[in-house]
Amino acid sequence: MAIFSESNHHHNSSDGVSQRVNSPRFSGPMTRRAHSFKRNTTTTTTSHGGGEVELQINSPRSEEASEGVPGGKHGHYHVTQRVHVRGLLKKPLASIVEDLGLRGRKKFGHWMFLVFCAVCLFIGVLKICATGWLGSAIERAQSNKELSDSIASLNLRDQSSLGYAYRGGASDVERTLKTVATGVDGSHTAMAENSGIWSKPNSDNFTQCIDLPSNHKKLDAKTSGYILVNANGGLNQMRFGICDIVAIAKIMKATLVLPSLDHTSYWADDSGFKDLFDWKHFIHMLKDDVHIVEKLPPAYAGIEPFSKTPISWSKVTYYKTEVLPLLNQHKVIYFTHTDSRLANNGIPSSIQKLRCRVNYRALKYSAPIEEFGNTLVSRMQQNGNPYLALHLRYEKDMLAFTGCSHNLTAEEDEELRQMRYEVSHWKEKEINGTERRLLGGCPLTPRETSLLLRALGFPSHTRIYLVAGEAYGKGSMKYLEDDFPNIFSHSSLSSEEELNPFKNHQNMLAGIDYVVALKSDVFLYTYDGNMAKAVQGHRRFENFKKTINPDKMKFVKLVDQLDEGKISWKKFSSKVKKLHGDRIGAPYPRKPGEFPKLEESFYANPLPGCICETR
């Protein structure tokens, strides 16, 4: 179909060359080059003969017009656009007017045809555009539906697998589907953000460096005497103490008797060293460093041990100059305390590396603890999902010890105060909990923890393993469980039969939690206690696994501003992310402090000492 407009008339047959007409709708060239009259000098055969005048016609020739030309026949006449002036002049005036009227109607018909074609073209383009847009919209809707169905199926499988149900039931599926429906988790941007929250910090230039040197001297068979210890405190406090005592035995060239454990602490756990740790592995791994025996030799069994409480955070010189002479004199010495008996810094490199060999290689949990801990890890990693281990230290003993009672009732606050006065070795009795919280000295509440996780970008379907005992306070866990329904613990992931061997053995259960926390994709702690120190230090040693260390002092102030309506959620979330951008467990050197008690623990950050930079 040819469509012509006024603007292109001058491009068609501008040379005046005659054309053949194959359609009855138009004939002849459309041109504005009307050369008035041109005398044809050639001989042309016509009915009249003689000279002729040629006229260029500006409009298409009609069928009726062709009839006005002598000798013309409809459908076969060769149009040359020549009009014989003589024949035209001989026509009556009425015939000429009639011809011109027919031509006007023909021109109007052509314009109507062009308008019809334009309308058809417009409708066609509109249909193509509409189909394309609607098709992509349908495609997106189908894609979202498939994603929603996939997530629903995944969560339903999670709930039924292994016979362990989610706490909170179907609410998680509904919450996830609702989130996808609103486009929060369904977009590629949300997926990218979610992947970022699980990524570990860069540690390419750091490596473990605790192996014995190749020129290491063989251990001397001679001993200065025997050291007996009763490791005090909870599991991780005892763990640190054992590491220190092994190093102290090395300093004094003494023999260590397999440690006994504290059974009088808050947990009142009667588990022994052999219940918690693989004792044969412990002795074997340290055979080139220090002599360790299961019990005192018979020749020394009758000797009354000399009791000694070493000074906390002491250096090597203290043990060589003050304690070693006592050991040489009495041959058997009993250390009443083991916690924090060696300084964090200013210790020879060989001793620091030994402390790490004890902590990360020799102190392996007993087979029942390791095996069951790994079983729970597998359950948390269900369907290849990442999980977060949360050390929510919101237990009664910790709140009583710190004097923190934010969001608790007056009755609960009084109960904590009474407990604090009942424990004689807790020195602080009257504590301003409000002031301590604002200084960052309190464990985060479950609600504050939920706000932190949400602000950092963790989605509601995040799988969380709770590394803690029962949270104190009526309804205190409601906020956290409502926002994150997929919260698990060793109790909810296990059958009663599986837990029976560990009942009434809090230290063994703490060992199981340690294994699950160590192998988590992200570890977050809400209070800087011994469990937090032990796990984060071990995760640093194991290639700096992501560990979130909240800035509690600044964070709780942001929470208060949010609660008071001074900042929006968007601003709150932005500030929280910025605040914790460099608090995810990335490598940095431990620095000595003015007071040993206030400086960073060696076991929380074994760099330098056990981790070395490769360039």
C-alpha cells in the first residue's frame, strides 16, 4: 500500500516520466512541475495528426478523464498525461465542469482512504503496545505467585522436617507470603540486601600462626613440681582458666594434674573435666608443651598441697619470681582460682601461641557434646539456609548481677535486687540500672534485640538459634518472637530422649550451644560476657566468621529517640547500620589498656599472638 502526503509529492516522478497505471484508484505521476505548454517536435500518430501541445497534470487521472481523450479505452489505454488542447477546447463548457467535479470527488475519496489507513495503523500499534505491557505484567504476576508458592512450600517443609515444628507455627508462612506480596522480599534488591547481611568480613591477609616452630626443643622430663587447680565459674570462664594454667605450668616447668571443675557456681553442675572435654585428646595435643597427668603420682599423694591464689592479670615474671620458689619448696601447689590469672598483653609470643593451642586445639568437647552439637547445626542449616546464633544474656542471674531492669515490672526489679544481696561474692549491691543502661552496661532486652536485627536488615523469616537460658520477665520474649517466629534452642530442636543425657548438666548444655554458635553464619551477642568472648574469639581464629558486636551505649539512645518519636524508622535503621558497619568481627589488633580489667580480652581477640598478617 502506498501512502502519499503533500510533503513528498515532489519526490515522485519529478522528472515527468510517464508511468503505467495498474490500479483504477489513481493514474499518472503526482508532481508540482507544471511546465506550462511544451511544443512536441516529434511526430505523433493521433486521430488529428499534426503538432501537439503537452500539459502536465497535477492530480491523478480518473477513468472518466481518460474517456475524454480520443482513442482511449478503459483498462488498456496508455496514459501519457497528454491532453490535446484542441480536443479540450472543442468540448462544451458543461462537460469540462463535470470532469472537474468528478476529479474533486476522486481526490476526496483518496484522502478518506489515507485517513482509514492511518486509523488502522494506529489501532495496530496500540494493540501491540498494549499486548506487550499486559503480557509483561501477567508474566511478573505469575513470577511473584511462583515465588510465593516456593517460599510457602519451603517454610512448610521446614516446619515438618525432622519432626520439629517452628515456634509460632503457620504465622511465619503467612508473614513471608505477605512480605513477598508487598514486594519487600520479592525484588532482586531485597535479595541482594539479604545476601549482604550474611557475608563475612574480609580477612584475606590474615592466617593462623600457632604451630610449634621446627626448632622446638624437646620437653624436659624433669619437673619443678605438680599443680592442682579447681577451675572456677561457668563453662567458658573455666575454659579460659584452664588455658592460663597450662601456660603457667609451662612458665614454671611444672606438671599439671588434670583440672577439676567448679560444682558450687550458680549452675551447680556436677559435670567433671572428662564429662565436658575429651581428656585423652587434651593430654595428647599438649604432650610437646607441658606434662599433664590424670592424677598425682603415688609418691606425692600424701603431700599436703600448698594453697595459693595467684594475682589476677599477672605477667611471666610474677610466676617465675614469686610462685616458682613456692612450688620448688612444697612440690605440690593448689591454685584456688584460675580465671584471669595471666595478663592479656605483654606476654612472650611462645606463651600466647600455647594459650591458643590449648583453647582451639586441645580443649575439644567430649564426643556426646560434639556429636549432638553437630546434629543441631545440621537441623539449623535445614535446606541450606543460613542461621544466626543469638547470645541473649537476659537471664535472671545476669540481670541481678548488673542491676539492669529496663522494661521490667517493679516486682521483678525487687526480686533481682534481693538476689543480688543474697550472693555474697557480688560486690556491687546498690546499682542505678537506668544510668548503667545509658552507659552501655546492660544486656539488650529482647525488644531492643529485635529492633537491632530488623534495623540491620535481617528478614522476619531468619532462622535464629538462642544461645542462652530462659529469658527473665513475664512476656519479655513477646516482641522478639513476634518479629522473628523462627527462634530455636537446644530444647525446641530436640526430643526429650535426646536431651535426657544432658539434663541437670548446664555446662554440658552450654558446650552444645558453643558448638552451634561457633558454626553459625552470624553470631550476635547482647552482653560481653564469657560466652560472648569465647565464641567471638574462636570465630576470629576460624577465619573471622561474622560476629556482630553491638554498640550498646549509642544503640539504646537511638532506641529511646525512636520510642519518643524524635526519629523515623527509616532514619533509625540508617543510623543503626552505619553504627555497626565496622563492628562485624573484621581483623584489628588488640591493644593494651590502662587497666587490664578494662582492656580487650586476649580470648576475645587473639590478634596479635595467634593470628598473623601475611604481608
